[in-house]
Amino acid sequence: MSDSSSNYESSSVASSEEEEHEQQPSQSQSQSQQPHAKRQKRTKNDEITTKTATHTTVALELAPAVQSTDQQRKASLKSKQKIIVLLDQARLETVKNKRGIFELLNCDDHRDLCKKKLKKDPKEFRPDIAHQELLALIDSPLNKAGCLQVYIRTMNNVLIEVNPSIRIPRTYKRFSGLIVQLLHKMKIKAGNTSTTLMKVIKNPFSQHLPPGSRVYGMSCQGTLYSPNGLATALIPSDPATSDLPPVCFVIGAMATGHVSMEDHPYIEKMISVSEYPLSGAAAISRILSGIENHWGIV
């Protein structure tokens, strides 16, 4: 019995050793297959990324080449037709504070002055509206392409011409100082050159419009157009065509109310670009985007 049991134990040990030998190559094979599977996953991922990359490059449109020389740029600006924009009824008034310094009258800093001395609602004094609208106009691609001319008319009937090359201050405090200097000195020149950036000009506004200009007023009660539909219906198809009369938009820069034909009898039609009441800067962005798409300005 002892011999048989020993034989049985030795045979079981031998069989277990054989099983271990059989399992070892299978484990090595699985280990060798794992990097191959990883390589396949990598190649598939690379193929997916290359496909997506090629797809995105095909979907993008190339912008037109920018003219490099100043002479070519100046020649193109002279030949292009300009869109004229008048910011009407802007609250740009100066007031002397307790320290004897002139400031731009606004509802935040001069609330008591508006109520007691001027006896007017402080909410009407919003020069920041004109600041926001000027930023939307001057920073637009339409202005950078040389196709925009901006004017401002204040509530005191002061008419201001804005040079398209001006850089409007980003903060309201600096903008306030710029307007105070303009209203007192009647013009603002660039520091390094003699270029006039802003200046007060003579009224009425109609004498500064080119002959045959078509003028449209912006109001939420006007005829509704989409931005692209507005550009298609009212704007010439090519900015280089000088045969067609230029287009002018009168946009309000006041806190309440809207532009009226009584103030501007030369307005042909009142139009709107949204069925909802918009701020002046939002309405300007919609109008300019439609014109830029119409003229292919990127």
C-alpha cells in the first residue's frame, strides 16, 4: 500500500509539473499578443484622428489675402463705398465737480445733481451707451476694411465726426476724459502725427451726406428685416460700385425712446433687425454682420 501511494503521489506531482509547463507558453503568448493589440488600437486611433483632422481642414474656408503695402490699402479704401452711421441723441455733457474738474455727466456719479439742480431723471444720462456703440462700430471688420464712417449727434445738438482710424478707449473712465477734452477743445489729434481723430463739425447733419444718400432710421417699431435680408435689400452688392448712392443708418444712443422722422425728415424708412428690443450695440452688431457677409468681409 505504501508503494502504491508513493507512486500515486509522484505521478500527481509529475502531472502538475506538466500542466505548469503547458501554462507557461500560453501566458507568454498572451503577453506577446498584448502589445500587438495595443499597436492595433493605436493605429485605429491614429486613423480616426487623421480622418477627423482631414474633415476639419476641408470644412474650413480660407480668408482672402490681406494687402500688404500701404499704397494698395489706401487705394482700395478710396475706391470702396462707405456705410454711414449716425449715433443720434447721445448724452454727452460735461459738468464741473466739487474739485473744479470737468467730468462727463452720468447717472452713477451725479445722481443728486441730476435730481436737484437739473430736475431730470438720472436714468436719462447714460454716456456709456455711446461708448458701447462706438466700440462695436470702430472694432468691426467693416470699419477695418475701410467701409464705415461714423458721426455722433448729442442731445445738445453737437455734431461730431469720428475718424475710422481712431482707437476708442476700452474703459469708461478714459472714454469720459476723451469726450470732455473733445467738447472743450473742439478736436482731438493723434499724439505722434497731426491726424485729427475726432472733431466737432457744423450742423446740420444732412450737409455732410453725399448727394443721393439713402437714409434709414433704426427702431423696434420699424419694418422687420433679418441681418442678411437687410443687406440684400438695401446695400449694393459690391462696395467698389460708385454708381449707386451710399446708405446711412441713424441709430439711437439714448437710454429711452427711439429715432423719429420728425427729427430727421430725410429718413426714408424706419427698419428693425429683431422682433425683440435690443441694445444699441447689439443692433449695430447685427447690422454690420449682415453687411460683412453680403460684401464677403471676413
